[in-house]
Amino acid sequence: MAEPLFRRLALVGIGLIGSSVARIARERGDIAAEIVVNARTQKSLDRVMELGIADRVELDPARAVAGADCVMLCAPVGAFAALAEAIAPVLSPGAILTDVGSTKQSVIRDVGPLVPERVHFVPAHPLAGTEHSGPDAGFTTLFQGRWALITPPPGTDEAAIAKVEELWRRCGSMTRRMEPAHHDRVLAIVSHLPHLIAFTICGTADDLEAESRQAVLNFAASGFRDFTRIAASDPVMWRDIFLNNREALLEMLARFTEDAQAMARAVRWGDAAYIEDKVERGRKIRRSLIELKQA
Ligand code: NAP
């Protein structure tokens, strides 16, 4: 077995993502010699110990990260500023501070200025997830064959970036470096807008008068059912993502609204060719995803 990448990995937040990393690190043994976990509630920490996915748990984030050579923020992005403030004074010189947050410019804005000089800040985002949350939701194959995007600010220590890339490779991911603003625009269209649409369509269905709403639930065909799966995601996490990727999300929503209006116009005027063309483009995108093994 290869040498562990880190002596001590501290996971701040232990839901779907954090607990998947912990499970993989436990199973492989070559990611960290020791795993320390912090969460907001003692209940989650007790569960982590029951699951046996950490060596130690700490309710105080500063105690959890003290002495760690890698700290990974795995809480909702809206909590990052307060967490960074709490842990910054005790981060070890030479340590790597990384994260898994779904928005990257906001993380760099909120955490970057608080990072002590000799600590290496390497923001990252694994593109893998489910609609489930909490320490029980994680599993060891979550990141298998998925991308992990690394968005280091200019001037970040190359060795630190390489270590974070290696961590994600050992978790089963492929890695790619990306500029943070580009990341946020790409994620706005591939993830944040689809979630916004799913939450909205479920709200629309829920607003229908009682009789129609019951029929929607009884006869939900795969279209609506797929939206409800996406819409079952954690409200705090998604509130934080929307508020922290505001510009890119609003830009993509504006483009989508224009395109939806164009589709509405085609439906109204019976423009069969337009409708067919759009459906065909959808099918093409699906086929390319299957070919890229990302479906
Ligand atoms: P999750 O399952 O909801 O777990 C969140 C964890 O963060 C819990 O351990 C929670 O503690 C802790 N936490 C919540 N609020 C906190 C606060 N104010 N201070 C400290 N800790 C707090 O979340 P997740 O799905 O793993 O997502 C974690 C991060 O990964 C988010 O930033 C998200 O954007 C990103 N991400 C998510 C996905 C996805 O599909 N889920 C994919 C990629 C990246 P308690 O359990 O004690 O409440």
C-alpha cells in the first residue's frame, strides 16, 4: 500500500460528501493515517463514531483541525466564512485547506482572505452527489469515474495542488483544473439551473388545486418523477448554492427563460419543425453523455 497522503485529515462537515471521503479514506488506508471529524451537532458525531468512519470527533471546529495537515470543508457553502474564521488561528503552517463546496468564487471570496500565510488554500469541487444527506448517506463509490474540479487561486503552491489532485484520484475521480468564474458558469447550467427548475416545477404541482395535485402524485410519469428526485435535495445546501452563485445562475435562468418562451411560441403557432429540432438536440446531448460515461 502507498504511503498515506496525509498524516491527519480533518473533515469539517460529515454529510453525503464528507462521509463518503471518510469511508474511502478508511477503506483504502492510503489517504490519511488519521481522520478527525467535526459537525454542527453531537448527534451526527455520535453517528460517525457508530459507523466507525473517524478516529476522533470534535464538536469544536478549531479542535478538530488543530494539528491536521489537510483540512477539508464539507459543510454548506453559506457556513464557510464562519467556519474559516473559527479555524484560521489554529491551522498548522504548511497545512492544506481544501473544500468540496458547489460554488467556487464565493468560497474564494469568503475563505481566501482568512487563510494564514503559510497555509495552502486549494478549493475543489467533486461533481458527484445524490439527493440524500447526512453521515448515513455516504458511500465509497460516490466519486468513481466522476470529475473533481480543482480551482486554485493564482500563485497557489504547486505541490499542494498536486496533493489535492492525488487525493481525488485516490477517491476514484478524474481531475481537471478550472478557473473559478468558469467553474461557476458551467455549474450554473449543468447543476444549479436544473435544480432551480426541479424545485419550481414541484412547487407548481403542489400549488394545483387538491384534486389535480392528487392526480399528479398518483400518475407521476417518469418526467415528473425525475424532477421530484432532484427536488428532494437538502434545502440549506441549495439555498446556499443559489445565493452564492447568484450572477451565473440568474444569467443562465434568463437564457433559459428566453428559450422556454421560444418553445412556447412554437407550441402556440404549431411550429412542428422547431419542436422536433429541440427534442432531437436533447437526445443528442443524452447520447454524448452516455458515450462519455457520465450518464
Ligand atoms: P449534508 O449531507 O447536508 O451535510 C452537511 C454537513 O455539514 C453536516 O455534517 C452538517 O452537520 C454540517 N454543517 C451544516 N451546517 C453547518 C454549519 N453552519 N457549521 C458547521 N457544519 C455545518 O451536505 P453534503 O451533501 O455532504 O454537502 C456538503 C458540501 O458539499 C456542500 O458545500 C455542497 O455544496 C457540496 N457538494 C454537495 C454535493 C451533493 O450532491 N450533495 C455534490 C458536490 C458538492 P450536522 O449533520 O451536525 O447538521
